[in-house]
Amino acid sequence: MTKDDLLRLLLAAADDLGCEFDHTEVARWPAGTVPLFETMGLLRASSGGLLAPCPSCDGGHVEPVVRSVTTDRTRFFITCPEDLRVEVTAEMCRGWEIHSNGLANSIADALELTSRPKAIVPDRLWRLGRIPWKGRTRAVILARRMRDTDASSIAAHIGAGGRAIVLVPHQQPDDRIWPEHVPAVVALSSIASVEDSRLAIDGVALMEAVYEAEAVAESRSLLPVDPEIKKQVVRQQVKAEIKGHLEDDVLVAAYLEHGSGDKAAEALTKQLGRTVSRDRVYRAVKRARAAGEFEVPEDSPSVARTVASQPRDRAKKVSKYRN
Ligand SMILES: [Zn+2]
């Protein structure tokens, strides 16, 4: 097991509630890795009550430790179903847990952020700071345990903006937890490593992961996730519709409002500053009627007149006249 393997193990554990590593577990890690990860800020001595794995039987059970204090020394014991009372060493009683604030600090250092992480939701969500991004900056957030059932209430603290880059230790959350825009979510386990006893983050891999995450989110939502880009795209679409091909909806709405093709064309021409022909209005109305999208109001005389001028209606009228 390399240091980077261990780092991935710790990051995966950071997405679990109360994940502890006991003596048996850390004993399998390469020598010196516990102090290393302690220095890096990722691990700390467990704050829970003393527990120790049983060294006596094959049961692999972990039990609460009972201290026996005598004048010259303290001894530690656990109970075992097979051997009843088993003495354990002080070292065996030590457990280790993920130090989440320490993790937030190490990430901020690795990203060379000027600000210190600020916990928004204790132990779950941190605002790490801002990183430069294409001439602007983007907020970097750390969120952990985003697969828990309360993930959406944690995600709500990020706000609606889709520009934040959300780092998670390992587990990708469900898209549906985000209040509005799906932010770029990047798993630290895929971009972090241990370099010179420090946590290192591959900047290029981070950028690529952000682009990739955004491309995926965009393909799902049809419109870009960045609200700024989204606004621009919507504006461009509206412009294109008004300038190039006026949507039938607009033409039909004007027709219904003004009661005749002539008046609608005149109003639209004035409104848009360019000529909209009466025929264009009629064609749109015809398409809308064929699609059954609207009923021509019976009580509007001007509309009735226009409708009567349509070939089919005229034919009907003629036949009616004949009878
Ligand atoms: Zn035992």
C-alpha cells in the first residue's frame, strides 16, 4: 500500500460518518504513515471513548477499554467472549479518525488560496476561497458526506450560483441535491496525491475535471450551467428570434391583440423597426390554427372578417349563401 493508496482510503473514509481506524487497521499501514497523515492534518487521534481490538482470539472484535490504575502504572483491559479478560497495550487503545477541518486546511494550502477555510456547516461544508479562472475567480467549496440523506439541505448553503467548484473527498453526489444549477463537482481522490509530506492537488487535472463536469451537466440541462453564460445564451436566442425568424407565437399574439393581419403587421413593423408583412402574420395564424393551437374568438368582428377571408371559410360561406 503506497502513500497515495492510503490517501485515497482516507478520502473515501471522509465521506463516511464516524469512520475510525483502530490499532489493527493502522498496524497494516506502511511505517510512518500515521504521523505523516497527522502532520498533513488529515488524521487525528480519535475523540471517542477508548476502544481496542482484541489481540487474543480470532473474533476480530473491538471492545471498550477498562483502565486499571495502580500506584506504579495504568493497565488496560477489554472483555473477550473466549478469554474473558484480556490485557491490551496503551498503543492498541488508540484510534484514529479523519480530521475534517485539517483536510479543509490542507486543500486550501495545496491550492495556494490566500484565505483560510470557513466552515459553513460544521464538519460538512467549507468555503475554501477563490481561485483564478479565465480572468475572473471562482469559489471553491469542500463538501463531505454528500451521499447522506441530508445532502440537499447541506447543498442549499452553496446558493443558486453554478460557478462554484465543489470538491468532495470521493463520492459524487446525486445531481438532484443541488438547489438550482448543478455545480462542477470534483472528487479529490482523483486529483490529490502526497508530495513531500504534503497534500498536493494536480491543477491541470482539476481544470479538466471542472470542464468535464460542466460538459456533463450542460448536456443534461440543454443550457450551460454557468448562470452568466445561460443569461447570454437566452438573450442571444431571443435576439435571434426577433431579428431573424419571428416566432409564430409573436405573430399570432399580435394578430389576436389587434384583431387583423393589417393592424398586427403595422404594429409589429413599428415595434421592431422593420417591415413585417400582413401575409407573414396570416401564414403564422394559419399554421397555428392548423395545429389547433388557438380558437378564433367568435365575438371579435375584425377577426371574424379576417377568418372569413381565408379560402376555405370563404368557400363555406359561398355554399351557405347558395343554400
Ligand atoms: Zn477476543
